[in-house]
Amino acid sequence: MRTLRTTLRGAAVAAVAASLAAGAAVTALPAAAAPTAVGEGRTMAKASATKQAGPAAHKPARHKPTKPKTPKPKKAAADPDFGPNVTFIDETWTADRINAFLDTVNDEAEFSQDRHQVFFEPGTYGSAAGQDDPATATGIVNAHVGYYESIAGLGGQPGDVLINGALHVEPVVGCPNSPWACGDPGSLTRFWRSMSNLAFNPIQRPVGDDAALPYPAGVAEPHQMRWAVSQAAPMRRVDIRGNLTVFGRYGEFASGGYLANSRVSGTIATGSQQQWFTRNTEVGGWDGGVWNMVFSGVRGAPATDFGQTLSGGAKGVKTTLDSTPVSREAPFLYRGTDGELKVFVPNATTNSQGVDWGTDAASGRSIPIGDVYVARSDTDTAATINAAVSSGKHLLLTPGVYDLDAPLRIDRARTVVLGLGYASLTPTSGNAAVEIGDVPGVVVAGITVDANVPESETLVRVGTPGGGGGDAADPTTLSDVFIRVGGPWAGKAVTSVEVNSDHTLLDHIWAWRGDHGQGIGWDTNTGAHGVVVNGDDVTATGLFVEHYQENQTVWNGERGRTVFYQSEIPYDPPSQAAFMDGSRLGYSSYRVADGVTTHDAVGLGVYSFFNQGVDIRVQSGIQVPDAAGVRLRSMTSVFLNGSGGINRVVNDTGEPAVGSFASPQVVSYP
């Protein structure tokens, strides 16, 4: 999302001051682009370390921790060999041992090639004795969660793994002696980490280097945990028995995020988070919002106030849908009561609300681990994986980077592909990474795809053009699928995700043409489109698409639906001539094709930061046909910094966001 920035322009500072005076949270406003490094392909990749730090927030509800209600399963005699990057923690581990281990896997560099998956067996971990005074708490499980680190419980319910303590994410501390003066970089690059299927009695205190700072970032109030992240850092199926804060202790900038199928008994404090999508969750309260906060099927969600004038003159930024039109929770690994590992695959639902933690036949299906091919990047190739899948196996990708000279081909209906620890796929011969055939019910979750050279036409393809294969009752689903074009190395791909099958569900996608890292440049990491939808009745819930060089999201199919969209225009067009859609100024980020007659989208934000010192304009961030069935709600454009900007929010409607900080809104269109 963001390069690391260090200053705010005067106009932006004034805007922030005005926001604070109105009681709003500090917003993240970029200032200067970081230098880029150019490399060709994976072999040129170089990692650069960025250590973590942290922040605090609001008073929480007290909660007396409870023991797991379900019987603890006994571990089977032998699990499959998951390789060296998967660790299973059980109750024989002391809190000190757990913390020491977690400290060995939470300090990967932002573009490291190492990956980590940590599983907690069912049980209770850490002591609750210090829950009312975290500063003096001892015996708690308390660690940062770093890049390429996924932590999950192995229970059938989140409460089967109860952690007295905190697994938390803190911002980068830019000014250790006065952190309140340095919102940048904060959490703007706290990407690629996740947590799921756990319960927390939150007890958080600073750890590691952070604890020695004059103003530790990791301090939290009693009964509160911090998850100060930006993109590609989902929290799913988590039971937080207290409060959650998702921004830094000192208001550091953040640009996230995604929360689904979770329960937070206390208040979620969002502070400086620019945007946030919450789906099918239960919350005790919600505090804050900057530009675009969307709630779908959330019990306890705040009322919609987007575009309304609030006390102090601020504008409302929250949009709430009573239910989610189409949803399917991500599959996950768990240990059955027989001690065997299984993959649970939730059913798809319509018009759903609140959490669904069921693991019975009414909620989904359990796949025995014996029916799953456990792949390893150090031994498997595209050929060995495809042979296993074509023989009828489901696929589990253990953490690692998989070099693929051919796409992984999924041609059997209802096949499950589950990545652990940010398992990453990179094509090496101009091929796609994943191709799904014209079959229904395929589920792909938890993978990262890195473009490479030579250029790929498409990185992830769902169905073939005109091939059919969709099923409304069992939609092919992509969950937590993250695409990168540039960053680890130079890569090129015309389209990152192409959806041809009808009724496909996209649930939490971040397609990112890199703006920092290795192999970054207008002619180096090339990518025209992040997501292209050709199928009908396709739904996207939580769609993040950034920096592509033409229309970033192109919707050609009928009856498409998007619930929450976040996008930044590319930073680096060298001239207006290089960024023209025919005779139209710039490329709209969200483009619904002219022939489409029915489309619905809600909660869309498109931001600009042209950093080449050239007055580059985008005619509108959103472009749609004027048709009675094409309806959009809660849209905003934002000028972050730099030059030029966005002339209109949607088509010819909305005020400009040009030349200095602005965030015009359009409540509905037409």
C-alpha cells in the first residue's frame, strides 16, 4: 500500500488539525515516495528488514476467562510431515517457552522469503492473574505477530484455544523520543500476517526492544489487545473477550483492514485507520472512523452515517448493511475429537448475519487429512502437485515459496486449496499460478501470488471465458488471496485475477502492483488490471486493488455486487500522456463496462498520490454506465498528497480531490 514516508505537507497538517479539533482521528497522509530498486525476477530479490514496535487505546469490559467447553481431542499418533515451517504448540509448553519461540519467527523482513505457520493445540495458555494490571502481569502469552506469520488454533471452536495474554501488531516507531510527533510510517506497511480460530483474555504489555523505549508502543489498557495492521492481515474466527484497538498507541497512521466471523465483547477502537471492512461479526461497541468504514452482517454495528454532518462539522464515514448478500467463511485446519487433523470447509450462505462457528454437517464439511495432499516448497513442483490434485486429493500448501513452471490446475468440483503461513506461488515461464476449470464449488484460501518474468497474461484465473461452471448454492470462492506485482522482485502480469465463472465469491482480495520494494518502476513492474470480472452474479466482499496502470477493477459481468472497495491510483505515471484512457484523463479505478445493465456496489474509496511532480488528473475514480439497474452508495475520493488528483468521485458527480488534502463524498449514484 504505502511507501515509508516521513513528513506531512502544510495543507495536510491543517486538515489533520481540523479533524482533531472536530474529535476525529488523525488521518494517514503520505508525503514522499521512497526510492525504488529495480531487479528482474525472483533471483534478484533482496530482503530489507523492518522490525516491529507498537501502540495503545481504550478502556475495555472486564471478562472472567472460561475454560473450553468442548472435550480436548487427543493428538493422533502421527500427523503428516508439514515441514520445518509449521510449528504445533501444546499445553506442555510454558508461557516463557511460547514467547521465546514466537520471538524467533516474528522478525522477518518485509520482503523475506521465509514463511511461518504456528498452531495452538486445544487448551488454555498463560495465566489470567494479571488481567487487571497488564504492567505487572506475569506468565502471559505475549508476542508480536510479524511478516509472513500466521497463528491459528486447532480447536473446533475459537474458545477451544484460550490465550491469557496477547498476540499483537504494533506500528513502526518513527520517533522513539516523541512518537506522537511521527505518525509515519506507523502501520502503513504492516501487511502479510494473520490470526484465526483463537480466543483471548486480552492482557498486553510491551515486549522485546519495544519495552526498552522511553515511550513503549506496546502498552495497552487492561483487557485490551492491539492489531494495528494495514492490508493482507486478516483476523478471522477470533473471540476477543475484551477490547480491540486497530491503530497505534500514539495515533500512528494505518491503512487496513479486514475482520470476519469474529466476536469482540468490548469496543473496537479504530482511531487512525483510514478504512476498515468488518463482516459477519459481533461487537460490543465501535469507536472511530476516517474515510470508509463498512459493516456487513455485523451485530452491534453502528448506524450508517456516511455523508451526514456530525457534531463539530465532521462528515460521517460509516456504512452498515444488515446482512451479507453472499458469504462463505474460509476453510481451516482443526483437530477432531478422534485426534486426527481435518480441514473444515464452511458452506456458503446468503443474507447472513453474525458469527457462525459451527463445524457440524449443517455448517459445512470436514475433509480427513488423508484426503489432502500436503505440499512442500522444498520438494514439490507444479507437476507433482497437479498429479496429486488430478488423482482426487485436496491441496494444502505448507509455508514456502513455490516456483511454478506451469499453473496449478484445479479441474475437479469442490476441490479445496488451503495455504498455510502465506504460502507463495510464483510463475517462472510466463504462466499463470492458478487456473480453476469450469467446475463449481472450488475453494482457494490463504495464498499469495507473486508475478515474475517473463510476463504472465493472468496470475489467477477462475473458469474459462464463456465456459460456465458456476453454482449459486456452492460458489467457487477465493478467500485471503493476495497478489503482488513487484516488491519481492520485478514481476509483470497483464491481469492479476480474472473471473469467468458465474456466481464466484471473492472474499478479501488484495491485488497490489507494488509501490515500494524490489523491481519497482513504471516500465519495470507492469500490470494493467488487478481484477477483471467477466462472469455474471459475482460478489466481492472486501476488495482491495491498488496501483495498476489501467482500470484497476473491470466489471464486465451482469448483476455484480461489491461490498467495500479500497484503491489507490498508481503513484508513478511519468506524464499525463502515459496515463490516458483514450481521450479521457487517467483511468478510473473501478470500471463497470458500458453494456452492463445491473450492478450494485457500496463503500468505495479511491485515493490519489501522484509522486512524480507532474499535474496528473483522473477524470473520476469510479466510472459506470448510466443505467437504472446500476446503483452505488457511499463513495469517496481522497487526495493523499503529491500533485494532480481526482476530478470527480463517480462519472461527473462529486467534488474534486485535487492539489491539497480533500475527501469529497457521494452518498448515492445516480
